[in-house]
Amino acid sequence: MTLQQKQQQQTYEPLTESTAIELAKKLNLFSDQAVLQSTEIGDGNLNLVFRIVDQENNQSVIIKQALPYAKVVGESWPLTLKRATIESDALKIFKDIAPDFVPEVYFADEELAITVMEDLSHLIIARTGFIQGNDYPLLSAHLGKYLARTLFLTSDFGLKPAKKKELVGQFINPELCKITEDLIFTDPFFDAPTNNFEQELLKEVNQIWNDQQLKFQVALLKKSFLTDSEALLHGDLHTGSIFVSEEETKVIDPEFAYFGPIGFDLGQVIANLLFQAIANSEKREVIYNHIEVFWTTFVKDYEALWNSQNEEPLATTEGYLSFLLEKALKDAIGFAGCELIRRTIGLAHVADLDGIQDDTERIEAKRTTLSIGRELIVNRNQFTSIQQLLSSL
Amino acid sequence: MTLQQKQQQQTYEPLTESTAIELAKKLNLFSDQAVLQSTEIGDGNLNLVFRIVDQENNQSVIIKQALPYAKVVGESWPLTLKRATIESDALKIFKDIAPDFVPEVYFADEELAITVMEDLSHLIIARTGFIQGNDYPLLSAHLGKYLARTLFLTSDFGLKPAKKKELVGQFINPELCKITEDLIFTDPFFDAPTNNFEQELLKEVNQIWNDQQLKFQVALLKKSFLTDSEALLHGDLHTGSIFVSEEETKVIDPEFAYFGPIGFDLGQVIANLLFQAIANSEKREVIYNHIEVFWTTFVKDYEALWNSQNEEPLATTEGYLSFLLEKALKDAIGFAGCELIRRTIGLAHVADLDGIQDDTERIEAKRTTLSIGRELIVNRNQFTSIQQLLSSL
């Protein structure tokens, strides 16, 4: 434990429902006379989440506090409180850049690991909504716009180099990055104790562990995650990090934010939409359409920013933009493949697949996921358009 | 000016020959009774360099102090004093990693921008020695060993990921990186006021400025320099940053150190050896042999480190190491091409070329340099061995 962490622990204390109300009052977020109700609505694994509601007018805020440990599938390990600051700093930057798609932060305190922000309880987590059978027709275009703005405007194309480098330093995030490095790029490809898969998949899993061609490509993708400081990523952009309604899309929880390859965020979105297409064949066309709209919107908006707000003198060079967009597609496809595999046999699963009640169907869906995952990783450099990807599935 | 810079300026003061002696005494680097002589031996462009000698026993140290500005070809601009800390921190790390090839640092002070270090006055700057007609038979193997160690042991393969990320933050170096970004990757490819070339080269220069294929590849190399955080680079590894004798090689002046693509340091070495081969055709075979020995030594030592000290579980994957070494070669060739061009038509030149007395010969050598530079950049991905590169020249 560093000295800083020790000092932090002396003042850090988990909030309770009543001290959360005291904090909200102290911050003057409500009128002095307000009668406030506080409810802890987090899942308790990583963070406390209090919803504070003014009983009179139903105005509300969220107070989120990081816990000094993580609990995933029963396991518990210490985890830096600094992630609360990474998250609130990233939310503020993303809110500036893409205001329609990010909740507002009212207050943040590094020592207490607290972020006070806009209450989005009128929305639903996209993964949950999809599983319930809903569709969110604007979701894909919104995510395309969000990522075009965040990934361009935090890159060396959208920022002066010195400002970008300052942000790289601010968002050095070793502990959260290590979770991704281990759980997405390493453990699923070895017989690691963190892995978690159904015994019926043992044959496929063994194939993965012995697939040198696959592991070589995963090694390259992991190296890209470790070294390519292209832009400030959300870092964990699955459908559980997105609040939606028919009209609105809000991207939350950027505690994994760091400067990495833009294909990573793009690929997480594609993979987490694909889980829905794989789990429900009758939704396939709707989901494929989402993926296509997501990509084409991203490209269109990124191109517009490239042409209007570019800081790079070499940006006008013939072929440069199209090369970068094609590279982003190939990278995204590869990273999507890693996400498909790790959510099937690694530590953290998705309800899209695990929630399939029929055993045969579920195992079949997982086999399909693993097979597509492998194809995307190994053949990613053969794809030159999103349509080509979709028609290959 | 930031607050920190303001505070720094209040205590920072340039040393004189006599205050340099006082500092050496205060640091107990000599006996109390020592009679010390102090001589300023720097070129005064970026730094003060004092050589402090004990008159009795000839023991000596160097005191180097950064100046708050840079002067290049008459132009002067303010330049961060923080570069002294980057330099002393990098020297300490490189000394730990490659002790035979790095001077020892005895003392460093961030506020005064001072580094006190081993005196290497018994050696000569490699560029100067080469121009004088000397050869340094061990230089290339030494540089191969030095870079194998520094580039492997500061990468994600040689370090735990958290330690590497901490160092990335420590070596964020925007002002010095910007000099490289502008003077190597940008200005020479546009009609920029910093460019400096002989009028006889105007036709070739215009061709470069209008060569979209070349500029596209330069854009990719610049992006790599801006975003690929592979390892802690020296960042300015030309033959003017190397002290040599027949037996010894010491790499100095890492004030441009930052985490970047390993091909950059490798390519600087290759390009700065090539200037000698181009300037003196009778030395060509000797220099080509140096380049070959440099590369094969680098590969051999890097492979040994890869196999014995690797932190990456995926490192054993078939084909991964050979892919990375081939990528390093292609990158190095591309970066070498940029160095060849910028030293011929950009702001900062090399004495190897500018020192050729005969006008026709000099212009011819510069034309050759530009032509080789272009070939290396545009065709870098076709090279799979150092021998193939050398036989193409």
C-alpha cells in the first residue's frame, strides 16, 4: 500500500443511506426544507449507489461511491479507490465532448471516492431492455455519434499533442487496465483458474487453448491494448454500461477509461450487440441493422470531425483517413472477437447468453459465440466494410 | 507559464564556473582540500556543461545544467527545464539496465535543472570521430546490446504492466516530443519556415512536398511516434549522442526520452551510420558491416531477453517474437528514412553531409540521401532482413 493509499484510508468511509442525505444537503443540491429519501440501489459488487429523492417534487440525484474492493462471482480483491476519480474525470470530459450521451457530474471527491451525478432512473440498462424484448431504435446511431466524438476529439487529431499527452498522464489506470488485460486477453486463452465455462464446452475450450493461430492474433490485439495510445477510451463499453429509452442514450461507468486503441471501444459495442443476435435468431436482422447503423454513423461523424477540426497537418494526405477507418474496423472486429470469447468462457459472463433457459439452446448459442469470436479475431484483416462482416456471420 | 514554472524560476539560476565548483564541494564529490578547476565546455545552445577537475589527481565530474531556452541555427525559443529531470531519470534507468553503456549519475536537482555525472572526456563524440576518419569496431555491437536491453526491459514484455504504466506517466515529455514531431515528421514535408536546404536541392524538395505516397507513409510513421508506447526510448539516438573509443561506448543526452515505438531508436542509429556511408563511399563496406552487426546483435540479445525474462504469458505463442522483430525492422527502416530526409532539408543538419567541402560532391551526397530516405519510408514493409536492406542501397 502506498503512503497515499494509507492516508486516503484514514478519511475514506463508506456512506450510509443517512450520511448520503447529509452529503446531498451539504452540497446544496436540494432546498433547505427538502425531505429527502435515500435508497442504496447498487449491486454492491464494486460501488455503493445511492438514489436521493426530494419527496415533494421528485427531483433526484445519484451518489456513487467506490468500494475499496471488487467482488465478482464470489471472489473479492482489493481495488483502487482512484477509479472513482478516473470515472468522474472521464464523465466530465465525455460530457463536454458528447453532451447528449453522458450524465452530468455535479460533484466529485477524490478522497471519499464519490461522484454525485444526474439520476438516470427513468432509463433502463440496454442489456436488460434488450433481454426483455425491447428495441431502442436510436441506440446505434447515438453510440456511433458518441464514439465518433469521444474517439476523435481526445486523439492526436482532435487535440494539440501537448494537451493529449497531459491527458494520457491523467488517465494512467493500471489496476483497471490489468483486469481487462487478464480477463479479456489472457486468462480465456489458458487453463486459468478465473475461467468459468459450462462443461459441455470443454472440447471447444481445449481447441482454443491449443489454437496457436488464434493465440498469435490475440497476442497482437493485447499488445495493441497495452501500447496504442490513440484516444481516451471508455474502456468497458458493453450494453451494461448504457442507459436507454426509445429516445435517449446515456453512456455511464467509464472507470476503465485510459488512452488505448479506438477499435477497443468500437469492438465492445459490436460484440455486445452480437450477443443479442446470437441469443435470439428472430432478432438477428434488427441487431445486424443496429451494427450497420452504428458503424456508418461513426464513420460519417468521424469524417466530418476529421475534415473540420483536425490538428494534424498531415491529415489532408491522400488515403490517410480511409486507411485509419479501415484499420479501426479491423481492430474493432478483432477486439469484438475477444469479447465474444471471454464472455462465454472467462470470468465475467453476459445475461444474454447465460439467461437462455433451454440447456441445448444455450450451449449451442455459446458454441456459435466461440466460433464467431475465433473467426473475427483470426480473419479480421480480411474485412473492409461492416456489410462484409455482417454477411459473413 | 504554469505556477510550477514560476516557482521554479524563482530559485533557478544558471551556474558559473565558480558556483559549479561550490556545488561540487557541497556534494562531497572531492576531498575537502582539493583544488578544483572548472571549465564550461558546452556549446551553449541548450545546456551549460562544466567539467570540474581535481588538479592534484585529475579526478573529474561533469555538471550539466539545462538552460530555459533552446538555440538552433540562431533561433531561440523557451524550453522546459523539466528536460533535465527527464534526462537524469532516464540515465539512471538506462544505467541500471545497460550499465556498460551509460554514464553514472552522481546527483540530480530538479529545481536547478542540474545533473552531476561521470566525466567521459577521455572519449570522443562518435560523429566527430567518424568524420575524422576513425573507426570504432565495437560501436555497433555495443549499440545493439544497449538497445536490446533498454527496449526490451522497459516494455510490457520486460516489466509488469503496472510498473510500465507508471513509467509512461513519469516520462510524458510534450515539449521535447513536439520538437521531433515538428522537425522530423512534419516540417520537412511542407514548405515550412524552419526548413533549411541548399537551393540546388529545390527540385528534389518540391518533389518531396508533392509526393502523396511518401507523405501518407510519413503520416503513419508520425502516428506511430505519437501513439505507440512500446518502450522507453532514448529519443535522440544519433551519433552526436554517443561517446566512443576503440573499447568503450557510452550513450548520453536522453532528454528526449519518452515511451514510443522501438523502431524509432533503432532507425536513428541506422540513419546516422548511413550518413557516413553516403558521405564517404570508401567507407561504405565498413559502415554497412556496422549496420549489420548492430542489427544482428540487437536481435540476438533481444531474443535472449525475450526467452529468459518475459512477463507476458502470450510470449510463447508461435511466431510472435519473429513477427515483432520483423515489425521492428520495418519500423526502423521507415524512421531511418525520415531521419535521412530531415537532416538534409530540415532545420537540424549533420556535419557528415554539411562538412563535405566540394560543392558538387556535397549536393550529390544530399540528393542520394533524399532518394534513399524516400525509398526506405515508402518501401519499408518489403524488407524482411537487414541484409536485404543493405543490398538494396
